[in-house]
Amino acid sequence: MYGATKKEHYSARRSGTSVELLLLDFLKDVLEGKKGNYALHTIFKRSPMAPDGRGLFARTCQGTLRSFELISSEISSRDPAQVAVAGMFLFTDRFPSDLGLDKRRLDAIKMRVRSSDPLNRVLRASSPDQVPQKASLASAPDWLKDILSSSLGEDFRHVLADSLLAPKYLGVRANVLLIDRGGLMNELRDARVWGGASELDPDAMMLLDGTSVDSLPAYRDGRLEVQDVSSQLVCRLAVSGPTPGKVIDACAGNGGKTLALSAMMGNKGNLVSMDNNERSLSRLRQRARRAQVWNYQRVHVKGDAELEPYKDWADVVLVDAPCSGLGTLRRNPDIKLHLDREQVSKFPMIQLDLLRTYSKLVRPGGRLIYSTCTLNRSENEGVVNSFLSEAKGFELKDAHDLMPDLPKDLFKGPFFRPLPSDERSGFYAAFMIRSKDTVS
């Protein structure tokens, strides 16, 4: 079928703990609320595996999670043990027997998996167009289908189908403060690591998904940064044209966009990274030192007092707001299990409040960029329209005018809105200008 070799099966074992039991632990952790990547990291930490077995196990866990709703529909059960049996059989061609299920139920699951046309066609699919419609619809809860269909129209079927496929590439960026893209590609080639250049941005690259990035000298020494291509393009949008001298990265988090903005600014000017999470800003400090970024400062925002010195100050304010993440379903399939309609409905108010707060930091004539990694219209156009209806002096501009060389299909009306693909996640960005004669 589509399984691994016996050697891979063996190397994915640890004495006393079978792979199927570890998979069951993973599914239980995710169903209890842990993020998929964190649950996987926890298992690797307590149950070391050989590199080949580790990769196989990760693919099995993420594949089972990505298809959880479809698998449970096909085997008529949401029981983690039964889903684990089906997932192990699907992704390794191995039929587990030590998960506490009786032989009659095991045989029933095996028969249903083998006879499931949707499941087996998904495993063979290499593009969203090859995913059967029944599978894509069955793979998502009703709340998700409702939100995506109302936000995207017929494009929602493409997004659901895309979310069932395993990621092919990992978006990375050449840190041009230390190396250009050609030099980084040569370095990776010498290390026998595949790296492909993106046509969308001069610094953007792709690695094969599953590449052990943290083992690469280029990553450890700051020449290579992991960042989704869509996220890189939002940064390029923010600082396009004459290089701005004063930039604020609001909601900076761990600083991925701060590092990209600094590289695009040539490590010059003033770059301020703001966040209400002090721990995230601490990680940014470590990352910036590694990347040799020196033109930034961190501001831990505890209230209005920290923002007051920056009122009417910035040439550019980038508000990359927390969101539902519905543009990243392929890489973060646990979203389908963790969120619901009510939780998603709470994001727009938070996002609008962030826009209100940080828009005050834009100088007259400056630009405000609002971005998310979701495709939910309420969190995107809805938030921007609400802001513009009440804000004084801000005008929406056509994002494509800032980057006219990019393909038109990455935009929807005046907004930057790429759909997810092999190369990138789904994203959204709106570009606004504050009029020069506005008085705060």
C-alpha cells in the first residue's frame, strides 16, 4: 500500500512503548486541547526515536490528525484508540493489535479502511484537485465549512481539500544581512539539502517538509530563518517603496516578522517590536542576536503608558493580529478540533481593538498594515471595514499597487489574500494610509 519499510517500523520503536501507543497518546493529548506540534514535541522528548523513525512517526501523527474527521466518519467512531488503529494502518500499512480492541472490531476497522475510496484517494492525491469532494467535506466540522463557504464562496472547497494534504515544503528566508539567496542555496547544496527559490520574493526559499532545519549550520548561525512565504510577502508589503525610517511591529510575538523587516530595511532606521507577552519578546532577543539584527528595540506593552511615546511616530505600523489561523489548516490540523464557532466569533473584537490602539502610532502620511493568517471574512474585511467606518483620516489603498509584479491571483479586490498552496499558507493583509492633515 503506502507504508513504510520494516526497517523504519523497527527504528520508530522504543523498548516497552509501541508506536501505536505513542500515536494514541498523541491523539488523546490533542483532543484534550494541546496543540499538535507541542504534543508531538512532548512525545519525542520522553520517547527518543531514531531519525528515520521520528520522521515516520511525525507523518503518521499529523496525517491521522489531518484526516481525523474523515477517518472517524469512515469507521463510524471518534474513539482515539480506533482512530489510531485506522491511522496506523493508513500511513504505515501496519495493523496494530495492542490498543485494547477486540479482534472483531479490529477486523471491522481494517475492512472499512481498505474499502474506503475517499481515504485511499486522499493518500494518493498530490494536489487539492485530486481530493474527492466527499473527503474534503467530511474532513471538516460544520462550523468550519460554514465560515469558509461564507468567506470564500466556491474557493472554500479548494481550501478544505488542501487541508487534507501533507505539507510539501517549508517556507524559509535567506537572511540577507548575512548571506544572499544564491549563497545560501549553494551552502545547502554542498550539505546535500534541497532548497528551491521562490518566484514570489527575492529572499524566499522552500525546503522539503521534514528537513531537520535546526541541525543546519545556516540556521544555527542565523543565515537561514524559517518563515512562511505569505508572511514574508506581508513584510515586503509593509516596507515597499522608499525604505521607511521608523517601523513598529505590533503583536511581534517571537519576532519572525521583526527579523524579516530588519533585513528588508538593511538593519537601518528604527524598528520597534511590541507585544504584551514578555516571554515571547525574550525569545526575540535570542533570535535577533543570532541573526545579527541591531536596529530594533523591544517594548513590553502592559498598558497605554508604553505606547504614549510612540503616538504619531511611525512611518509604518504592522498589526499582525492574533486570529483563528484558518489559512494554516494544512500545517496545523488541530485547529479543526480545538476551535468552534463561538471561539472564532470572539476574534474580531480583539482584532478591532488592536487596530484602534496601534493606529494611533501612525504618523500623518504613514501607513497601517493589518494582517492575519486566517481566511475568515469576519476577521479580515469585517474588521477593516469596521475600523475604517469609525477611524478618522485612514484610507484603504490597493495592496497590489505596492507590489505590481506579484501574480494578481494573490489579491482579492484591494486586499492581499493568497489561498493556501504547496508553497505557502493562506493569508490576508489590508494596506491603509493616514492622511497628512489628520490631527490626533
